Amino acid sequence: MLIRFIVKNLYSFRDETEFNLFPNKSQGLQHHKVRIGNFDFLRYSAIYGANGSGKSNLIKAISFLETLVEQGKLPSETEDIKFKLNEDNLNTPISLGIEFIANDVPFFYTITFNEGIILYESLAFSNKSDDILIFERSFENETQEITFYKEYYKTDKEKLFVEVLSEKLIQRNELLITFLSKKYPDDFKSTHSAFRWFDETLVIIKPDAKPGGIAHILDKDPTIKEFANKFIPSLNTGITKIDIDTKKFEEFFGESGDAKLKRKIIEDLKNEPNKLSLLTDSETGEEVTLVYENNEVLAKRLITKHQNALGESTDFNIGQESDGTRRLIDYIPAFQGIINDNKVFVIDEIERSIHPMTIKEIMTKLALDESVKGQLIFSTHESNLLDQSIFRADEIWFAQKDLDGSSKLYSLSDFKIHNTINIENGYLKGRFGGIPFLGNLKDLNW
């Protein structure tokens, strides 16, 4: 689970800025508060703000850190992603920090880098009093120094490894957390556990993201398909059932098409049987998933079933559904995961293409379900979710641009509000900030 995230000098965040899921003394929705060990944190968070205020940049920053850890290396160019509206910041390093819980163990990881060089990196067991070091890495006078927890230095062999690691093994643009996890997972189990949180537990969904191979996902996991056929028909989209149409490659494509391309697709899938090949119809938007199963290549696509005026079932392909319906179908693995898995889902513009009443109904069902296992953090413009029967005040955050163009984050719990107040009206009237200040359009002679 995600506890807090800290960012400095990245995108629109000039100064050190913290987003967290710490609960206050709110008495409402107590099942949204989770306790693991000595840590209390919240299960949900909704982030509001005007266009360009920084709410998407917060999610981009979390995604950037996730990508750094997964790839294990700094990108070749990082100067262009720094805060640009102050010249001093162009020479200032980028710093990121994240506190999270993996396998019931709290960790804090931080990294600082500049001009393609890691200046500082550390991983620790997070503790309310003093954190317990796992590793620390720093540079001073062009010399890299790596320190591990005290108990590590038991033999001369381990001491020698640290010296060789510092001087030879790891480059200045490589992340130590990734290096140790991939090359020595059994020797550094805690580091590997922290790495796996980024790789397996943290899931970031951007506005244009799609769960590649949704037909294959539903086909291979009966629990997700069962969830889909309860979830989608309940949303009044007209769909009564979702099914999967599976055909052999040759049967699906027939004799038409580029024979050379077909052979290459088949060869690639045979060589990498765990790989998926996705084909999208440019006109209809329908996606076909090609997979290698049972020694043959199969084509899978989603079929949505509707009832006609006579009560008969009629098949549609996914390309014939609306953008909003397709978005809801894309969300199926995420919503099922939030309910059933201990994963962290971070979604940018969760309401995109979805009717306000539909997204409110979904969020209400999740928020009131005391059996939910995962964590959901999302950005949104949808004001009807500002309802204290759905989210606590400490779960609602706002992003706003300062006069210098930098983004600031603050929680609704910073304001003294009663638990019965209509916060949607207050927000739209500008009481809490996080809304656009518009010029007079008459001045444009419209």
C-alpha cells in the first residue's frame, strides 16, 4: 500500500511537495482507514484541480519513479522534465521519495539525481521513530560510497563485495535497488521485496491506457470474466453479457492479407509463447488478441450481447460500443483487482468518457464495500464525487498553481468543515481552491 510520496523539481513541482494517505481524526467511513503494524493509512484518495494545476503531474511523477525502478537506469535526458519556470531549478537535482508497505513491511525509498548521475539513493525499513537502513548510496568528491545495514558485514567476502560494488559493478546512472534485486535477489531479500512492490503491486493507469489483450485476460481468468458479467450489465449500458469469440488464426483471417506478415506473427508467437500480439481495426477500434495456446495460434475478440425488441440476444463487436462503454470494459481488471487484490491502483482522469452518474455509482459501491482489499488513488474533475458519504475529508486532495507557476498540494482536511456540509457546493464556489480562474470571455469578442 502507498503511504506517502514526495517530489521536488520535477514537472510542475518546484519545491519539495508531499502527497500522503495519512488519516486525521475524522469519524466517518472508519473502514477506509487501514492499519498495518504501526501505520494507519487510507484506502482511497481523490485529487482535484483545474486543468494544468498539477494533479496529472503528480501521477506522472509516481509513474516516472515506477519506470525508473523497473528499468533500473536513469533516462539519457532529464533536464527537460525539471521545473522550467525558474532558472535556479535548472541546476537543481530532481528528488523523489516514496513510503509504502510491501508484504506487511513498511519501506521508505528515496533517490536524488542530476544530469544523468545518481547523487543519492537509499532504502530503509520505515519506522515512526527512526528508520532502519537497508542500504545507502552517495557520491562525494567523485567517489561513490555504498553502505548496508550493520548486520551485513559479517565476513571479509561481504566487505569485499561492497568495495567491488562501489568501484566496479554499478554505474552512476544505475539504480542500486534494481541492480541488487535482479542480480542478487536471494542475498538481498528485503530489497527484492521492495522492488517487487513497484513491479507487481503498483499499477498506474493513464487516460489513454488500455489493458492490452482484454479478451485474453477475460478468457484465461474465469473470476474476472464472472466479475465483468456482473459489473457491466449493472451499469445500464445495454450490454447483457460479455463473451469471448475464439478462432484459429487461419480461420479468423482467411486467405486475405499479407502472407509474409502472417508467417512472421505466427513465428514470433511460437518463439515467445507468453507474448501477446494485438491488432486494432483503425476504423472500428476493435482489438483482436493473438496468442499461442495448445500448440496453435488463436485469435480472440470481445463480443457484447444486447437484447433486441423481441428479447432476443444480438452480438456486437467491441468497436460498435461507445467510448464510455469501452472505457468501462477497460476498467474491469482494475476494479476487480481493487476489490480482490492487495494492489495499489493509481488512475488519471478516472471519469474520462464515463457519465457522471455512472462513475458516482461505481465509486459509491467501492467506497461502501468493507471487503475491498486494494487501494485506489485517482485524479478527477467530477464534482459529484465530493460527497462525505463516499469519501472522507482526508481522502480528498486539491492541486493548485502558485503565482510562480509551481504546483501545490493540500488536503480538504486542512479546512475546518463539518461532516454534514455540502463540499461539492463549497468546491464549485471556490471555497477550497483547486478550480480554474477564468478571464472574461467577452473580452475575446465571442
